[in-house]
Amino acid sequence: MRDVDFDFDDELDGDAGPAEDDGRARSFPAFGPGKRIGRKFADTWWGNSWIESMERTALDPEQLKKGRRYAFAGQVGSITVSPGRISAPVHDGDQYTPHDTVVRIGTLSDTEWDRLLDRVAAKAGHIAALLDRDMPHDLVNTADDAGVRLLPDYGDLEPECDCPSWDHPCRHAAALSYQASWLLDRDPFVLLLMRGRAEPELIEELRSRNVGRAIAAEEAEVTGTRAEEAYTTAQAALPGPPAPVQGEAMPLAPLLAAHDAPGIDAEALGILAADAASRARRLLAAAPAEVLAPEYHAWQDAVRLASRMPRSRAAKRLGEASGRAGELPRAIKAWEYAGGAGVDAVDAVFVPPKELASRVTEALHETWEGGGAAPELKNWRNRWTVGRQGQIRYGRDGRWYPFRRRHGQWWPAGPPSPGPADALHDVLKD
């Protein structure tokens, strides 16, 4: 197979638009050949969710690997999407006649569509997101609340192909599924069409529901003050502004020091007071408060407080009191990147699911396909060491954390990523 470099995003945005749209079936021209190195297959979370549902049921990882190569090499022809199915001719590369390949997915019943559209129409943000070709997690959660599954789950995708292979899926169906994720990346209405409804009819049904809701609201009894009555009512006097604060602002530390008591560290007390004031201000502003989660233990709380003034005497005392003073600088760096989850990633050692470990190791090896010799890759539990200076770790929160060796220790090297290839890219980019 010959690899050809090209601008992947331009290929999707330019050449992959719908060539035909009759309302119930849409055809998309074939993608050109190309490749990626060190990136996820799809660009969106829902595109990758589609891929995961297909990969979880695969019987032979080798067929998935060949399918990825077929997809990148442009061996999938024009893709047609219609309710319950996607189809395309898929070439083996060395044969003139392609294989007729289909991937089937269950459609939603009329009752399920009614429940889903009622929930979506009630939230203007869902409609706006779809029109912007976005599928927020909240929309999928809304569907789940209505008892409707939008994204395919384990066993929901059923591949068919006229090739002689008995694999499930074969390499042709895998290639078609991988390229289908690129279509989903750019237009979530493609997924809704697979589930049974085309974009024009969905927009019309949502519009009808909004009109009906507006009419019902107008007919409902309105409580409150009528406009003409409110207009003729004399305006009440507003209270006067509050009196100005007298005197200059006083720094907190000297104030505490002036009232220092035996056994009380004024600087440490100042940090605690400032931290409490900051969290209170966030609560009053209705912003996400920096409140300790139940899983935060004493070490993570010590790191959180020390990160506010890392070079203070109080930070040093926090490290000594925790018994881990030598580890505090590294933990503070982890907190700066990812909070308590980042601190946990420094210490956590556990055995991830076997299927995840094998899938990640294969994906990291494939990062260098066609890109030169790969460095040595070693896996121990939830940690993958690349060469001598780089490491990525799978956190208990499901994210991937990059680390680099520094002074004989593994130090956090950046914020966490949703996938191992992205974290590896952060490790190797410098």
C-alpha cells in the first residue's frame, strides 16, 4: 500500500460533502487516500464512540488493522447512508471488482422518536447544537433519560459483506465503519438518519413541537400584574447606595501576625483564610466551587493548599506534616495540570482491563506506522514507558497523563488527554 500525505481536515471538509440527498438516503463521494500519525481516528467524541462500539465486538484485531489501512488508503468507494444501514463498495487493492459491504444498525420506533423529539424540542440548546453540527454529551443524556439510545452500544452494529471471510467484522466492513466515523464527525444528522429520520423531517417535527408549545403557553392562564396596571403604578423609591468603606485595606498577614497566639502560625492561618474566602466567593458567584470531593484524602488536600503558595513556610510545613516533603514539588506540578486526579496519577498503580491494555499497546505501536523506527515500548500495569525519557499513565478517571523523567523521577509533563496517542504526542513533542 502506498501512503500519500495530505491535509486530512481539508479532505473531510471539502470532498466529503453529500453528493446526493433525497431525504431518506444520502450518498457521499469516496475519501481520497491518506494517513495519520499520532492522532485519534475520529475527531469528535461521538465519532470515536462509533468506532469503539464496532471494535468491542471484533473477533480478530488483525481484521481491524487491515480495515484501518483500507480506510486510510482510500479503498472504500462512495458511501450511502439510509435508515438502518450504511453501504459502500470496498476494494482489496489488488482486485478490480469491489466487495459489496453493509453495516446495519437498528432504527428507532415511532414511539421512541416521539419521546426523543419532545425532550429535544424542550431545550433550544439541543436544536442549536445539531444545526451547528455538534452533538453535546447533554443531548445524548437527554436521549438516555427518554429511554432512547442514540449512539450504538455493544452488539448494535451488524456487518455484512459478500467476501468469503467469516470474521466479524471482516476488513471491508471495518474499513467502511472507520470511514463512517469521519462522516459522523462532520454531521451528527448522519447518525440520526441511520436511526430512521432524515434531517428535513426532523427539523419540521421539531418546529411543529415548538409551535404547539408556544400556543399552549399563550392559552394557559397567566398570573401576575397586567402591563397597563404596572405602567400606571407609581414607581417605588429605591434604597440609597451603601455607605463607603472607611479606611485603607489592610494586608491579611500583618493583621494575623498582630494577633498571633502561641502555637498558631500566622502565615499558615492566612493561607487557610484566603482559601476559605476564595471558595466562598466562588459559591456566592454561582460558579463551580473549589470544594473538596469526597475522595480527596489528606495528602491531596495538603497539595491543594501548598499549591496556592508553593514557596511559603506554610507549604514546607504541609510537606513535613504529611511525611512526603520530598514529593511535594512534583505533586504540586501534578495539581496545576489536573487537580486531585493529577496527584492521584502520580501515585496510582493498578491493573487496567486486559482488553484496554492490549488495545492501547497496539495503538501506540501503530502511531509510528510509516513514520520511522519506533522507540522501545514497555507496559507495566497502567503505565506505558516509551524509550527512556517518556511515559504515559492511565488514570482512574479514564484519562491519559504524560510524564517525563527528571532527576531520576517521573514528573507530570502536561495536562491529561482523552486518548493515549494524544498523551504520547505531548511527551514526545519537545
